[in-house]
Amino acid sequence: MGFLDRITFPLAAGVTALVALVTILTALTYEHAGGYTPCALCLIERYAYYVGVPLATAAFFLATPKPSRLVVLLLALCGIGFLINGGIGVYHSGIEWKWWPGPEACSADSLAPLSGNLLDALNNAKAVSCDDAPWRLFGLSFAGWSALISFDLAILSFLGVRNAR
């Protein structure tokens, strides 16, 4: 029995829920306490965490020695969501590294309001472009870390699903 075979369904679900929760709380803390304004892609990358935390938590609390197909499906959906999110994070990181252009909605020019007092809105606006990485740790931006964590959570979720049988 190898190490990967010892990752039980409840362990995978619990660790996925906990790591996803810590990750999204960290992102929200950087935004609200640290003053980092997220770009449009950053906000999209949060969806997997907003959905994954409750799904993995439910899978953890509903896990039995032989979990039902519905409970296993919850963790499988987490894995799929985090796999997709990892791809979005890689795409976003590539935009930050200028490897490819980002979507039109991610340019600072497109974030200007179209109605109301335009001058006041522009003076108070915090337009954030998706190609600007305001912070890096070990060479990875927020998007890079999100991709890495998302892929790890996808693998962990899929291991839990595999080992549930």
C-alpha cells in the first residue's frame, strides 16, 4: 500500500475544504486588510473556492467508511472545479508575464464607468489591469499561487474519489 493509497476519502475532503478555506480567506484578507484590489480574472478565480469549500465540507461531514455515490460526486465536482480553476490561473499568469494578451475586459481602459459623473468616477476609480502582478512570492503572483493550489486541490480531490471505492 503506497502513500497515495492511504489518502482516505474523508482525509481528502477535509484537507481540500481546509486548504481551500484558508486560501480564499487569505485572498480576501489581502484585498480588505492589505489594500490589494483584485482584477476581473482574480475575481473569477475565486469562484472555485466559493463553491469548493462548501462541497468539500459537505463531503467530509457526509463521509462514511463507504461513501455514497452522491457524496463521492461532491468531491469529484470539487476536483473538476479546481482543475478548471488551475487552468484559469495559468492563463492569468501568462497574461501577467506578457506571454499572451488578456481579454478586452481586463484592460484598465475598459474599466471606466459609462454613466454618472465621469470625472468623479475616474478620480475615485481603482482600475486594475489583469496584466499587472502587484505582488510575487518565489516568482509566483496571486494568480500563479492560485493555479498551483488549485491543481493540488484537484489532485487531492481526485485521489479521494479514487480511494473511496
